[in-house]
Amino acid sequence: MLKGLAITPPVLGRISIGKVIEKNGKRLPEKDDQFTLTSQVQGRDGWLLHPLNDELRQGKEEKLRSIPVRLLFNEPELNFRADYTLFDRQSGRPVCVGNGETCKRVTQDGMQSLPCPSPDACSLTKGGACKPYGRLNVAIGDEDPLGSFVFRTTGFNSIRTLAARLQYFQAISGNRLACLPLELRLRGKSTRQSHGTPIFYVDLTLRREMSVEEALLAAKQLDDTRQSAGFDQTALDNAARCGLGNGAFEDSEEDGGAVIEEFFPAAGDHPTQPSAAVRPHHLTLSEKLEHQAKQHGQPNHLTETAHSVASAITTTTPEEAS
């Protein structure tokens, strides 16, 4: 294994709640209030849609606000990694990654381990360049049991919610996190920073058609079936842990470039509004919140955009700007 190269879960595509568009010669994040699944191929108009994007929307009149998923690992930190991260906005390379206590930082003397005071107290991150940055890997469909889609976010709501859900689900399932039938769900809320308008974040729940007891029974049955077939979940978790620990930083320069474009627009640039207006009929909760805000003449504020991030998925939101 190449030393210094983080071996991350294989990625088949991306999960986002927005996209990057070109406007007046600038590439800006455009917010959205639904999920979009894209491939890893980028065209002139942005990331190309993954075939599962249309498949999940079949037969649905409403927007895609929930996605059935499974996790790859039983250990929460292997499925979802969150750090304070500082990117070089020119090259897209990670410069410093920390957890609020210690950090790994690229310096003139090479890679160093240093104290991490968190972004608010760090003199290196003036201007808000360092942000909480989370990456969630989930399996969608049954085609590739070890392949995943990645959702990236710099939103506190998404990071806090996802971290809590993973810990809780691991506890109640008897460490069968990888066998639980789950779904990603987009939720809306208003905060003081958003001036009453909705922002969106990502939650991880049991599938809505199943009770807790049914989900736990299904997880136990799947775990028993896998063990009978020789599936070694403990060995898989250990392999993933070793792979992620093999490199100083998880994200490459290529990944960092996409993150900067989505979550760190240039000074003076702001995410744009979605092109399609929300219809007043057959609205979901998050749509109702946004429609009510518009009716009362409240200003539009940022929610999250594609890759993957808004208080949870992929772009700066009012909450994130605070």
C-alpha cells in the first residue's frame, strides 16, 4: 500500500442538494430543496446525473427528499468523518485538518501535528476559510455492496444530526449499523440567522415504512445471513480503518477543488436561487415552510447546495455563515 495515500471507501457518485452554475462568467453554487444524485463525471453544465437519480424519482410527483440507503460499516466514524478543515483556495489541497484538540498541518517544515483551537480561535483561519467539513458514505441499491455515494457538507445541523443518529443506531442495533434499513431525509428548519426563512439539512432515519422493531429484526436477520455466508464485517471495518489512516488527509487535490467550488465561493459571490419556483399545491413540510416565507415577504437566505452541503449537504447556508 502506498504510504501517505488515504484509502477511502470506493465512490460511485455524489449526493447533493444543489449544483454549481455559471453566471456572468463566474461559477456559483445554486441552492436546491431536494436531493440530486450525480456521477463522478463533470460536463460543461456541471456534474452529470447518475442513472439512479431518475430511477429514484420514478412514480414520484414530489421532489426527491428521501433516499433509501444502507451503511458500509458498523463503526460510525468510518461511515461519517467530520473535521475542521482548511483548504488552499488556489490549489484545492487540504492545508490543515483538526478536531478541536489536535491537527495535522502542512508547514514549510513539512507535515506537523499541532494543537487545534477550533476555527474561532485559530489565527491561521481569518476570514472563515476553515470550516467543519463532513463526508458521509452510503450504499444505494444492491448493484455494488461495497460501492458508495458520498455526501459532503459544511453545515452544523447536518454534521451534528448525522453524528448523533449513527451513534444511536449503533447502540440500539447491537452494533449492526451496516445491516439497518435506513434512509437519508432532507429536513427544513428556521434559525435566527436565517431570519425565519427555511434552511435545509440532512437527517438519517429508519425507513419510514418500518417501525423500530421491524428495522431491528431485519438487521438481525441480515446479519445472521451474512455471517452464515462468511461475510466478515469486523474485518471489513478494520480494513477501512487502516485505509483511512494510511494518509495524512482524506481529500485529494481533485476533491478539494470541488469542495471549494461548492462551499467556498469567492468573496462577494453568493449562491443563487433555484430556477423553478415551489408550487403551492401538494407541498411537503420543507416546501410549505419556504412557500410561507415567500408569502410573508421575507428575504431569501442561503440553504445548502450540492455535495453535497447546506446545513448538511452541499453549500453555504445562513447557519453556516454564522
